[in-house]
Amino acid sequence: MMYLQGSVTDSIVGFVEEYDPTIEDSYRKQVVIDGETCLLDILDTAGQEEYSAMRDQYMRTGEGFLLVFAVNESKSFENIGSYREQIKRVKDSEEVPMVLVGNKCDLPQRAVDMRVVQETAKSYGIPFIETSAKTRMGVDDAFYTLVREIRKYKEKVAKDNKKRKSRKAKDKVGHRNKCVIL
């Protein structure tokens, strides 16, 4: 399952001029990314503060997160840090697959400095993608990038688990050959 913070999902089902944020919207789409079929299960919460308890529940099950802000709304970008921290807290992990997404890049007016955004993404260690739900620019790229981040994370976790199991097996063998004299 993927959890989405923002309104980029509109472009999956068709752009709407007047976006009406609801408690949540859910979308499913099967895509092929890098030759592998994958089912995107997307939850759009529209950043509604009053539903933070529900948000925690969705964060627990989400494998990856798009942190979406509107480039013409500085407040939406300012909220990204707290959403990121909440995700890490709920997932109880410092490493969670995320992509920072600047939406509405088709608009001429910007309230957010893109250099600051790029520096923020770099400091978080996550990719940054600009999108426009209206023109669909970058939307697929945002989702595909997130899927790649999820896959990278899963590979890393599997490799770490394999190392741990290997170490435990060596420790067990090592203990059998040791003699303790009291």
C-alpha cells in the first residue's frame, strides 16, 4: 500500500479544476515499472489535520510516501517536515521510502524557493520531483520514483536480514566449539 500526502492522485483519474479535499480517496492502478508489474494502492488524505488518528493507521501499513506540497503555498511546504517526522515515528524507523513532490508547477506564481526545496530533499536523503496534476507533468515519474525507492529499501532490508542471520549462524557454531570452565 502506498500512502499519499497531497492531491497528485487527481491526475490518475483525471484532473479536476476545483479540488475538494475529503477525508480520504483511494485509487488502485496496475502499472509496469522497470519490467515488473506492480499494483499501486494509493490513499490520498489531502492533509486534513482533523483526521490525524486515521492518518497514523494508514502510515503503519503504507510502504512508501509521497510528501506533496503546492509550490504556490508556502504553508504546505512548511508542513512537510512534521509529516515526515510523523511517518518516521509511526513506522518506528529513520529510513522510510519517501519522495518529496512539488505540485502545481504549471502555475506562474511560486511561493516556495525551489533551491530550498532541493536542499531539503537532499538533507532528507529523498528524491524531489515537480509535478502538475493539471498537465500530468511528472505525475507518473513521482509514483515510479516512489516504487523504485520502496524496492531499494526492501532490497536493503533483505540484505541486512541475511547478514544478521549469517552472523547468528556463525555465533552458534562458534559457541559449540568453545568450552567454558568454571
